[in-house]
Amino acid sequence: MANLVLRDLVKSYDKTEVLHSISLAVEDGEFVVFVGPSGCGKSTTLRLIAGLEEVTSGTIEIAGRVVNNLEPKDRDIAMVFQNYAIYPHMTVRKNIGFGLRSSKAPKAEKHKRIESVAELLGMTAYLDRKPSQLSGGQRQRVAIGRAMVRDPAVFLFDEPLSNLDAQLRTQMRLEIKKLHQRVGSTIVFVTHDQVEAMTMADRIVIMKDGHIQQVGTPAEVYHQPANTFVARFIGAPAMNMIPGVARPGGGVALSTGGTLDLGRALPEGRDIILGIRPEDLHTGHDTAVIEGAVNLREPLGHETLIYVETANGDVIAKADGRTPPEVGEVVHLGAAPENIHVFDAATGEALR
Amino acid sequence: MAVTDEIAIKPSSEALLRDGPGKPPRNMGQILRFLLLFAGGVLMVMPIAFMISTSLKWPHEVYNLNFIPEEPTLENYTYVLEDGRFYWWFLNSIVIAVITTISSVLFDSLVGYTLCKFRFPGRYIVFIAILSTLMIPTEMLVIPWYLMSQQFGWLDTYWGIMFPGLMTAFGTFLMKQFFETVPDDFIEAARIDGLNELQIWWTVAMPLVRPALAALAIFVFLGNWTAFIWPLIVTNSVEMYTLPVGLSSFGDEADVAWELIMTGAAISTIPTLIVFLIFQRFIIRGVVMAGLKG
């Protein structure tokens, strides 16, 4: 059953429309990640769900009821903010229990819930500390605990890991994922980090300029990107985009020179873009068609990223970590046809 | 070799190690700065020292400018403290200063919070209107205040003395600036957690601006404690006088009893000193932060 349903959601500030007809159904217990560059509308969508912004048109349903006109407190949601928003003048216990202030549950019951959430998050020993006496990760746990204690229908996370250092971010990422597996709540998570999205999500919603570009599992958005934006946004380094023209019999004349046989029928004469991920573009491939000189190397240990200057700009490829080509060396790159994505040059949409 | 030997010592630290912390500064600029500060300190302390000195003098010695009284006496203190009116004035001042302080802290922060955290039509105009009242000198407001008090029957009452100070434009501005430092996430988190707007203001926002509240409380308390012109105009009966007004009434038409005025003033500084000493660190922090934010 869908726990959260967005129908034709539109948000405008004065006459500027920033969200354009967003529709999405989030299943009960699903972990959905909204990802996109700054200003794409992901946080606005989350704030609309939370009730912190007013919907211009469209509806939001949580657990089967339309919540458009309900106050945030009545929507059965809990939110974790980017800067934690835990109150510095309250202890961890009070912070976690803050969400229960308006609850009519008996004191003993509230106390029990605080204790059990603290235990789940490994914060029992810190219950009487103030936030200033906690590390960044512990503060984030308190913020999560404050959301958990209310046992809401939907958890909303607004870039909760972006204030943490790289190591802690990885650790918290795992912890949130484990927590989701254990608790099984519906989570809507906003981030601009595609690695976070890929590693945590059941489904990813990729947004740009207030539009949903694609909704899919991490594997789907990675292997079958809907358009060039998704293709370049997901995966690091970004996918190489090589313009070409479709030829009869499944061949593509590349702007970098040479013809590549994709073995599939494409509308003859149409301008297309071939998308090849750096990890799929190799030296010494049987069907190597891209030629160019290496102008930069980025050793990563087990492999080396090479930046190859071609007739139509740079492409990035992966080479062996032990014996990478030298800078200035001319290399021939190729990719297996099944790893080559084809997009319409005019619309940017995938051609399948 | 000891580990510490290998650590490079900064030149400034080296000088400190060589000269020790107690040595006087050699730099001329530093000496000048100390002299200037010392002169400033003397200028600030002189009136207070003179007030205490005068309060220990007999009437015939008051107009001598000697700092140490020839025949020091506590007679003035005995006289003032035995005068029943002094206690009335003291009580009046306490009541007025405390009520206006509480009221001002509450209302200034409430209005400041509203202007800072809510978006509503005319918000900017309201703020500018409040701010513009800061530019009108008290002397200009005294006549309208008096006419108003007369119309409402507030002359010679606590309410009459207090009403102009129950809320201040300065306090509203100060609090608005401080509430800018409270991230909106705190407010929104509380909203999601089920608090109403008044609860959010009281439970979440107010504790986060405690230094500003303390600073404002001290400013308002001191301002009302030392207020003279308005209480002088609005009060008629001796029992309703505040301390500054009452003290100024010592003496008669032919002569002013400066030794008694100074004695009363010296006693009246005690509560302000206590308030200031307790909240000193807040006032300094508050002023510094207000400066940064303003």
C-alpha cells in the first residue's frame, strides 16, 4: 500500500513556478531518496510534504488521507534537518522526548519510549548530556531519535549528512540504512549526493528544475538512465557523451571519428548522443573506435582514470592501475555495445 | 634529548619565556594605550568617588573640593535611612523598574520574534514604524504622554509612571536582531513536534537568546531606575516619587542638600551594582553580539 502519494504537486512563489506537477507514490516501508543539483526542488518537495510550505495545487496523501490543509504536527510525519535542529539548552533526553510533549501517553510510557529509542541508537549513556558535549555523529543520532520517538507514518530527512565529515557520513549512511532495515518505516530522504542516493535508496527520484527526471531503483537509474541529465548525474566520474549520427544497419558515425557498430536499429540520419561510462570505456578493446592522447592521469590504486583528448573534446576512461598509459601516449578506447547508452541529441531522451 | 627541546619556540613565546608574564610592556604604543585607558578609568570613577566622598561630609564642607572629608561622618546615611520617605521612593523605584523590565523583556521579545520569524503583509512597515520612534527624543513625547495620562486618569499613579516604558523600540530592535541568529530549523522542528507558535517562542526561541534577554533586562532596569524627567512630571504626591525624583527634593528653595542627595544616590546605586555584577558577562556578550549582528 502506498504510504505517501503526491499528485500533480505544484509550488509557486508569486508567479514563479518552482515545482511542476510532481506525482509519486511511496510504498509503505520504502526508502525513497530525492536527489538532484541545488535548486532542483527536492527540499521544497520535502517541505511541502512536511507542511512547512503551502501547496499551490495538487494533493499530498499520507497514510490514505489528504493532508494539504493539516498542520505539520497533524500529518503524522517526523523530520530530521540538515543542521540537526536539536535544542542546545536541553539534554539528550529532553531533546528526544521533545516530540512527545503533545502526546497524551502516560509519563512512564513516554519515558520507556525515550529509553528504547536511545538504546536503539546507542545513546543511552549520553541521555543526560547537552548537545554541546556530543560529537557530530551523536548529535545526528539525537535528531534521528527525536524523529523516531514519535513513531510517524513517514520519516523525512533533509540532507542530514551534509554537515558531517566524509568518514562520519559513510558511517551514518550505513547506520541509517541498518535502522531502516530494523524499523521498516517509510523514509523520504533528500540529498544532493548521488553516492548517498545509490547506496541507501530502494528507489531514487532524480529531479532537475522542478521536474522529476526519472524514478527507479539504483540499478535502473544507473543502467537505464532516462535521459542525458540522469546519465551524467548518476555515476562518478560522469558519463562520457559523444555525439554521432545514426547510419543504416545499426552503425553510428562518431564526431570523434570512426564508426561504431551498436548492432541495433536506429532511425537513420538522426543526430544522437552516445553515453559511455568511464568504467565501461577501456584501452585495448576489440572494437576500439575512439582515439586520442592521454592528457591527465588520476591514479586510484587498483585502476587509473585517464583523460583522453579526442577530436571532439575530452573523454574519461579507466585503465589498469599497475600499467596505465603515459601522459601524451595515444590510446584507442572501446566499449561493449551493451554498455553504450543512446540518447536523442535533440531531446536528450534515451533511445531504447 | 628531551622532547620539548626539539619543539621550535615562536619568537613571541620566546620573549614571554625570557621576560616572564609580569614584566611591564616596553613598547611605547602599549604604554600610551595603558595611559589612555587609565585616564578613561579615572574619568569614569571620579563622579562615583566624589559622590561617596560628598555623602561622608558635613553640610559646611560640601562645597570644598577636597576629596577626603576633613571630618568624615555617617550622619547623612543615618538621616536618609531614618527618613521614611526614602523607603517609599526606594520601593516605588523597585516596583516600577521590575515591572517595566519584565514587561519590556516579554513584549519586546515577542514583537521582535514576530517581526523576525513571521512573513506577513506590512511587516517591514511595522518594523520601520517601531524603529522611527527611536528617533523622537523623550522630551518631545512628554507632553503627549502627560495629556494622555490626564485623560485616562493616570496622573500620580504607578501605571502613569510605567506605561511609556512597558515596551521599547530599542528592545524590539535588539531582540529582532538576536532572533535572526536562531536558525529557522529550530522553529520548524518544534512546529512539526506539535508546539503552537506561543510555545515555540517561549520554549525554543527564548532560551536561545538568553544573553540578549539578560542584556535587555539590565538596560531597561537601569533606564527605569534612573529615569527622572517623566516620573517628575507625572507624579504629584511625595509618596509616589521615585528615588531620583525624591532625592532631588532634598533641601529647600534656598539651598540644595547635596550631601543628602549624594547619600541617597550612593545607596540607590547598590541595587544597580548588584544587578550589573550578576549579569555583567551577559551584558558584555549581548552588546558584542548585537554589534556584530546589527
